[in-house]
Amino acid sequence: MALACAGLIAGSAGTSDPVSPLPPPSRALLVYARPTGSPPLGGPEVIYRATPDGRDPVRLVPGRDPVLSPDGRWIAFWRSTPGGPGRVFVISSGGGRPHPLAASADDAVVWSWDSRYIASATLGRVSIVNVDTGSVQELKVPEGSGDFTFSPDGKELAFSHSTGTGTNIMGIAPSDGRLWSLTDDDRSYAPLWGPRGIAFERFGIDGKGDRCANCHGDVWLMNAGGGDVHQLTHTHAGIYPAAWSANGDRILAAYPATHNGRLYAVDVATGGTRALTRFVGDLFAQGLSRNGRVVLAAIGCGGTASAYGLIETIPFAGGPPSVVVRGPCRATWTA
């Protein structure tokens, strides 16, 4: 989960608007869902909270894909329903009764920077839930859309859209459902809105100017209006932006773990990029601490035939990983 923070970011008209600093989260927590069954299926999952280093775990509620709000007060998750998409719930990070929301999901939800809104996506639409009131706004989006990410003020979202010939990044305004294109090259996807703009992955092109299968992607940046587009990393490693540090100086990037994943540390000011890990089976980026010093990662429950995983932390400066929890496949935190 990306963390919102202070900085300057270009507004939708292409001008730079100040972003108000957000206070630190009220609670520094680690949240994860642990499978309750035995390999190879794993069984239902139960959500736990713990300290950021995995100590003092507390069982909360059955559910899937928990995501902490940036302020640390709420956990959003979903549960499967018979014959249809999953149902979204929220629960206080302190525990208690989960609250069902009138929204569907079949994957992890996304929080707005101010922890007021949740975006949950299903085929052909995205639901915006006001957590304070419970009201839900359903917006139509093109089929093949995903990777939703909120603007700092919560008034817009960016997302990926598969066009059939490639992938582009679009924007949507929850106020009226207005859609617009942020890229039109058919080779841009995985947007992540952060303190310095929208980071995204863009594939390379061949000598004819066409996207090529062997030209691996890098991390690029653009402003909220789709302008000031520039390449940030030059690895040709096929990496996407996974998380921002709170001040926008650092990005955690990742090679997607279809089988083997790999994590990278990116200096936003210089574009300098270092591999933090070797290629590891089912290695997924999970988050970056607010100060950008510690990476949260997960191993397991993907291509590897195992129901169990590992949650670990890795120094952004480099160094060996430290396992904090054994069993879960994914985690979220407000460290």
C-alpha cells in the first residue's frame, strides 16, 4: 500500500498544487491474513493485527486481502459470496464487529490518502465508498480496467486499461464519472499516485517505434494531467512502482512474481536503481515504511505449490531480510 504524504504534485490542469501534509498514522501496525487450513489449498483466511515487527498478534476476523487505512484506524477486506463477487467489509484496527459495505470486490481494495474513501473494483465498474457515511457511488469504467490509485485530494483516480492492442492509463472523477486518457501509447500501466506525481511502468519500443515483447519496462513519472512525462529508471528489467516513501524521495519497485519476483530500490531525484534481492520464487512487494528505510515483502502462495508464505522486512539500503511472520501470503502496514 502506498503511503500519502506532503509534497508538490501537478494538478489536473498541469499546474503544481501544494499537497497538505498528513499526520503520522494513529497506530503503527502490521495486518495480515493467515490461512487456517493445510496445504495445498490453505483453507479460509483469518485476519490478524500485530506490531510492525510481527509481535503481539491479535486475531480479528475471517476475511481476505486486508488493507490498512493510511491513518491506521481501519482495515478493509472482502469475503466471497456464493455465485457472485465478494462483499467488502471494514473493521476497526482495534477490533470489534466488522461493518458490511454496499460494495463488491474480487481483489484488494484501495484507500484514499485521507482514509475517508475506499475504491473497490469488479468487472466494468468501480465503487467509491465513503467510510464515514457508508454511502457508495458506482462508476462505469471500461472492461479490462484495474490498478486504481487515488489522487492526493481524493477527487480523482488513475487506473490501467487494457485496450486489446496494449495498455494505457486513464483518469476518472468520482464527482461525475468523467473519464479521460493520461497516456495513449498502448504500453503504459500500473499507475501509483505519489508525492511527486503518478509513477507507472512503460514498456520499451523496437526500432520501428512499436512495443516489443523483448523490451522490458521501466518506471516513468507524469503529472496529474498526463504531462511532464519522463523516464525515471533505466534498468530494462520490467519493473513497476510498488510503493512511495512519505516524502516522495524513494520508490520501491518490483519485477512481478508470476513465478520469480525481485525488488528494487529507486532514488526518485536521480533515478538511481539498485536490486535489493535476487530473483525469488513468489516474492511480492507489500509496502515501504513512511521514512523509506524498510521494505515489507511477502513470499509464497503464488506459483509455488504451497499454502503458506513468509512476511519479511528488508532494509532499503540493502541487507539480508528478516522474517516477521510465518504463514501469511500478504500483509499491509503503517510503519
